[in-house]
Amino acid sequence: MRLLALLALGCVQACAAFAIGEQMRLVVQEATGIFGGIDVGLGSVARAPLGKNRTLNDIIRDVSEESDLLDIRYVKLDPEQPKRSTKVHVNALAYVKEHIDSATANIKVKYGFITLLNRNYDLCKELQTNLNKTCPVDAGPIEVSVDVDIPGFIPPGWFHLDATAWRDSDEKQLGHILADVRF
């Protein structure tokens, strides 16, 4: 579930990761604190039909494989369409299928065709820092509730997020989500 929370937060925060020059670097650093592993680049779109390809809300799709270790039940955003200079409440529920000692997420964020972020994040470290949760994570349901501030200087346009996470010990995929947000 921590992964789910991180992925949900990443979707929202990654959309804020666009600015010019020094502002962009600062925004990416801020986003990495919450959802640093999210790269708004959506990964392989051709892969989506092979997975669940299930809509979680107006902007987020679960394209995880059926065999992934995380079954995302829902991700709710309030407001559902994030806007500049607002706070977004993220509530998510997932079921962890197997014990997870440590995990990594790759986050890609794109603004149009421009990749703003493509980075790996230690999920356990991000969870501890941003959600006050710790690893390991045992099998069972996990719920996450967090507020994310959306900066006011985000340029108009489409932002695309691609977040994939895996268990470190065997690189088994935890989940994969895609998001498209328009500011």
C-alpha cells in the first residue's frame, strides 16, 4: 500500500515537476521528496493492454500485470482534477499479495514530448520520509491518505506520468500506473 500511496502521490507531484532552468530543478527536488521515483514518461504504452488496463479515476490507470504483487483497489483524488495552487487529497487502497522487504520505483514524467523526470526511488525511504511508514510490508490490505500541494507556476498543457515499482530481492513487479493530467 505504501507503494500505492507513493505512486498516487507521484502522479500528483510529478505533474508539478515542470519549470524552466533553476525552477525546474527545485520542483523536481521537491517532487522527489514525495514521489521522486515517478517519471512522467508513462513507460511502455504498448504494454498496457497486456495488463489490467483498468481506470482508477479520471487521470490514473492501473496497467499492472495480474501477477504483480500489489492489487490496487482504488485511488481517489479530491478534487479529482488537480489545479494550480491547490491542495489535493489522495486516498488509496491496495492489497499486498506477498511480503516485501524493500522496493524501488521508477518514475517518469513528461510534459508533451519533453521528459522532465526519469528516476529510481527507494520506496522504503520515501515512505518513511513522507508517510511515516516503514518497511517491511506484510501481505494484506494497506490504505494511504495524504495531502499534496500543487505549485502555482505549472505551465498549461498535458503532463504524463509512468510509475513502475518492483521488489528489490527478486525484481518482481509490484505495480504499474499511468496518469495524464492537464493544467
